[in-house]
Amino acid sequence: MGKTAVEKLAKLGARIMLLGRSKEKTMAVVKEINEMAQHTDGDAVHYVPCDLACQKSIRTAASIILEKCSRIDLLINCAGMNSGIRKVTEDGLEMSWAVNHLAPFLLSNLLLDRLKESSSSMASSARIVNLSSASEKYGHIHFEDIQLEKSGWSTIKSYSQAKLAMNMCTRKMAKELLSSGSTHNVFVNALNPGFINSNLLRDLSGWEMIVGVPSCYFSAPRQRWEPTGFCEWPYPTNIPMSLGNLCTKMPFAIPTRKLWMMNLLRKFGRYQSRKLD
């Protein structure tokens, strides 16, 4: 999904900062897309080293981006992971929670001021797109056991909790942007692209691996990005700019009602502010 989004944006003339953990793999993508895009004013894509499982690495990556980019028009948080076993990051966090939720939450907040600065006039806008999942519908925020050490860990349980948290933070940020009274035009939404044939399920094991077998018949990433309009740059006038919505390409994937429970949203906001400064 990430590579497809970068290809599309590069063709439209955007300058892109591509975050990646593996320099070798990411630079291969950077080289391929730069050769394809052939921008006349320099490379379209630039590599920024970043391990989304490490908060120090995320903060360093954000510093690099802020140093190199005087404006930011679009932030797409589309990296994700699944694991067949429970893993813990060097920060002591459950891996799925760290990568699928905390990483995009932290990166978005670190870059938010620059996004606001880049959309300070009525003629410009900036966007944050968080790539979500239909699994959020089955998620539950285990406030007393976020790390899933006591209540039992599973791939689906950890992933759905993280994606629900991502969507809740999307709505929380949207409400804060709407009520801030500022002159900026920053729009944040979550996007569920539907079933995608990607590498996300490659590390599953046991019965969860069997469930993931049909993934080889899922849509290609390009088929899911193209119709959404969220990767258009500049932003097309025929796509409504909304705040805090969960947009989906799956008509049956109705978002969980938990996203509209304001008491739960406020509780999660208080929890989040205590756990991540």
C-alpha cells in the first residue's frame, strides 16, 4: 500500500519523504520510483530511516522531516505489522500496539504544527490519512492491560485493539482541530481500504495463518488506492474534506459504535496523554 501511494504521488509531482526501517529495501523503492517519476527539479522520493517500533527513532525521523521540509501537505500513516507471537519493543511495549497505533499517533503529533503552518490560508489545506482496518470493529481497549500480558494475547486481539485506538485518536484529533479556532485547514481521517493482497499476514501461524490463506485472492493495493481520492495531490475539489471519519471501500464494514461514544473517547484521551508525552 505504501509503495503504491508513493508511486501515485510521485507521478503527480509531489516531493516525498519515505520512512523505512531497512535502508536496503527502502532505497530500492526510492531508486525505482525516482527513475519512473523523472522530476526535473531533483528526486521525487527521499529516504528517511525510521523504525516505527522505537519511539526515539520516530522522533529522530520527525526532526529530519521538519529540517528538510518547510511545508507538509499530506501525511499518510500506512505502515503496519502482524505477528504470530507476542513481541515486545525496546521501549517495553507490545509490538502491535507500538507499531500500529503509537507510531502513527506520535509521528502525527510531532508533525502537526508544520501541517498547520502549511495550511494557514484559505487557499491551502493539509491532510493526515491513517490507514485503518475493518478489524477495529472487533477491538476493545484493555485499559488495565494494554500490553495484553494478563488477559491473553493473540494476533487478532492485539491488532484490532491497536486499530481501534488509531481510529479513536483520529476522531479525537479531528475534534481538537475543529474546536481549536485556528485559521489552519488540517483534515484528518482514517481509511479502511478493504482486503488487500500484501505482506501484512506473512508472519501469522497456526489457525490465524489458515484464516489468512484467502489473502492471495484479495485486491492489489493499486485497486484500493486509486478510487479513494485520498492520495490525490493537490487535493481534488470533487472529494469532500472531512474530519474524523472512517472512510471505507467495504460497504459492509460499518465502523464500531465505540468511535461515537464520547465518554469512551475522553477516557482514552486521558489514558493516552498519561502514557505518551
